[in-house]
Amino acid sequence: MNDVKVTRVFREAWIFVTEYYFVWLKGLLLVGIPLAVLGWFLFPLVSSWSYRSILVLTCLAFIIAFGFAYVNKFALTVIRNPQMVKLYFGYAVWYSISDGLLTRLFYSFIVSAVQVLILYMGWSAIGINLGVASLFAFYRRAVSPEAIVIFQFLFPFLFMVFYLLFTYLVDSHFFLLSYIIQDTSSRDNLAKPLSFYGCLRKSVLLMKERRGRYVLLSFFLASFGGMIGLGTHLLMDLIRQYIGPLLGELDDLLGLIQMIPVLVFSSFYCVFVLVVRTVFADTLMENDTEVVDFGD
């Protein structure tokens, strides 16, 4: 198994992002925007456990599955053939959609259906039955202002601890699953296709000695995201402070200007996270001929 160094993964990912940023961005937005809009209209239709809600949840799981299948396939394609994707962008997008689509979509649907079910059950238990707003209101009445300040200060650290524990104990086992699904389903792969259980087993096996590296990778990405979020917030405050008085009562225009750094930084961060994770995954899979064998 390859000796994966986190610093090398970040260095390679930075090169891919800086040299092919707009290739990544175009490929993601081309399919991501229609799927996001469709999901945005479908999600409010989910109310309770009913036939309609189950049907809508199934549609959402299908949308997420298609998104996973396309994004991960496109990411692997760019990582392995960046120049070809840049030159033949339209073909690369079509290849990322169509190559072994039925198998990829079916396997990805299994994963996304479980995720949607868990998220919806969690939201039903906490967000609907208890009420998140009511919990915060009760918390503010029950404790002192000093305790609230301490909680707000400690929350980022507590969140990071629980996030890393979840990453190590759960997420690390299944990190490679989506990427393995893309490769084993490809028509160009000379290796024998794996079943869904085979993909799951291979993901756990390949990550067995790399879970610590994956946690470290996740920690750096989460910290980087926090810094970007803080920088974006400060930049929005500066815009409000210095540009706001010049615009007077044009609040809509001010809000639009404030959204510019949000869109720029968030899009860069999303692309960078995807590239880092894909470089890491490709490094782990590239020498395993049971997963991928594209010949010479």
C-alpha cells in the first residue's frame, strides 16, 4: 500500500486547483446547479411519514446519488487526465455521466438512501418533535449569561472533537466507497467488477492503516474551512462598514455585494476540498488492481 503523506496530498491538490480551477468549477456547476435547484424545490414537500414524503425522499436520494456518481467520477477523471479534460471538456463531462452509469447510480443510490434516511430521522427527532429554536430558548433561560459565553467559546473546540471522533470511528471506513464504485463500474476497467459488498469491504480494507492520515486530512480541511469562514465574515463586516454608507438605503444592493466574497471563497473551498479528497483516494487506489486496472 502506498505511503500517503498529507503534506504531499495538499501540495498536489493545490497545483491541480490553481492550474485547473475553472475546469473544476465548470464541471461542478454544470450539473450541480440543476440538481441543487431540483432538490431545493423537493425538500419542502417532506412533512411527515406519508406516501408523498417517502416518494420525495426517494427522489432526493436519487438526486444525491446522481450527484455523487457524477462529481466523484469527474474528479477522478480530472486528477488522472487534467490536460485531456481541459481540451475535451464536453466529452469529459459526458464520460463522467455515462460511463457505467446504471451500476454507479444503483450503488450510489444505496449509499445516498441510507444517508437521507438517517438525516431525515435525525431532523424529525430533533428539529420537528423537540424544536431547535425551543431548545435554544430554554437553554438561554435555564443558564446564566456567563455560561452562555463560555459555551459559545468552547463550542468550536467541542464540535471539532466530536467531528474528529466521528471521522475516525465511522467516516474513515467508508471514505473510499464512492470512489471505488466509480472505478469498478467503468467500462474501461479491465479488473473484475466488484459487488456493492465487495466495494464496501475494499474501502474498509484500504483505509485500515490510513484512518489516522484521513483524520489528519479532515482536521486540516475543517480548520481551513473555519479560517475561510472567519475571513469571509470579516470581509462582509468591512463591506457593510465602508461601502454601506455610500449606498444609503440600497440594502438589496449591499446584500448582493456582500454575497460576492461568500460565493468566491465558498466555491474555492468546495473545489479545494474535493480535489484534496480525490488526490488522497486516487493515491490509495492506484496500485490496487482489484479496484482499478486501465491497462498500460
